[in-house]
Amino acid sequence: MPDFENNRYDMLDNSDRAEAIRIKKLKQGVIANTDNEEYQKEKNLREQAPVSFLDKVKNFWYHYKSVVIIGSVLGVILVFLLLQGINKEVYDTTIMLHTNTYYSDGDLAIIADAFSDYIDDLDGDDKVNIGILQSKQVTDDSETVLGFEGAMQARMTAEIASGKNCIFIVEKDLVNGLTEKGVFADLRDILPIEASEAVYSVPLKDSKLLKNEAFKNVRDKYYLSVRVYKEGTDRDKYNGQVEALKRLYSDMTK
């Protein structure tokens, strides 16, 4: 059946067609009748009415709520990072702990306290400060990668790239991944190890670094590695960390 209604509009020019469509919508109640006296009176009252401060705030919030929320969150993060930078403690070394388990600050403090027996004051502040940066191996799960564990691993990746820290405690099944990327040094050049092939890690099972009960079931899995020296970083500090490793290794192999 022919669509007479649409055909009728097609026979009109653009301005007449638009007016015909507007009239049709007015009859259907789709749009308001702006020519209506009551409509005009209400519109005039709205335009003449004073806008209160609260109304302005509500209007601003309605239109810019997302911008305000995002800006506030970014502001808080920026302030936090600035405070972290101002109050950041300078460590003589930061041990990179890369494992399949996440440990509490108390457990990490045991490692730091034990390692302080082997390292000297490298930054000249008359005290030995040891930091521990841990990273739990993340899965392919998108929520994990985007969550806290993913953030920690991203931070460790950045620290590795910086080349400032050289001591690593790595779970055995994760050593090869970093070795293949050229991160670790051949320990035959640092420690008294005799081997026909390159050695990139040594077991820590006999070390007092893992004496805490939290590491009881993983002592056989954790290995010690050393980052290769990166040109442009503090050579003296790197050498100081290497000397600490030599003392630790000597203590483990007595």
C-alpha cells in the first residue's frame, strides 16, 4: 500500500516539509508548543527568576561531575607522590624480591634486618638502611594485571630498567625469565664459584635472610642473583652491594 503520508511530505519543499513535520509532532505531543501562551509565560518566568548559588552549584555538578571526580583523584595521587618524594628514605640498597607469594611488611623486615649485617653505609648518612621491593608474579588475568599486583610488578620493571639496585631474591622458576632478558650477571665473575657454564643464581636455603617462619616452606625455592652493572649509575654503590653479597655468600658456605 502506498505511503501517502510520506509521499505528501516529499512533494513539499524543505521549509514547508520541516514545518509540516513540526506540526505533526506538536499534535502527537512529541515536542512542546513554543507558540503557546502558557509555555511562553513559564519560559519568561524561568528566565527572570534569580539563580541562587546553590542552583549554580547543582548545575555545575550536573554538567562537570565526572571532571571534578577525576581531577580530585588525580590531585590526591599527585599530593601523595610529592609527599613520598619529600619524605622518601634513602636506602643503601633495595633488595628486589620477585616471587609467587606476597609477604607482609613484618616478614620483609626480617630479610632487611638480616642483610644489614653484611652491607656498609653506602650513602654516608651514618646508618644502614635496607629497602625491600617485592613483586608477585602476575597471571594473565586482566583484573590481576590491572590491580595491585600488576602495579607492583610494573614498579619493579621500572626499578630494573633504572639499574640503581642490583640485589635480587628470586623464586627458582622465575629466574630464567629475567636471565633471558639479560638482567643478571654471571656470578662466576663475582663469587668464588667454579663452573663450566654461566651461573646466574645461587640457592639461599642456608642463609639467615630466610630464617623467619614465613619462609620455612620456600627456602629451597629462593635464589640470590645480581644485576649486571648499568653504565651511568653509581659504580661505587654497585661495588658496595657486590661486596655485601660476597660476605653473605661466604657466610652461607662456611
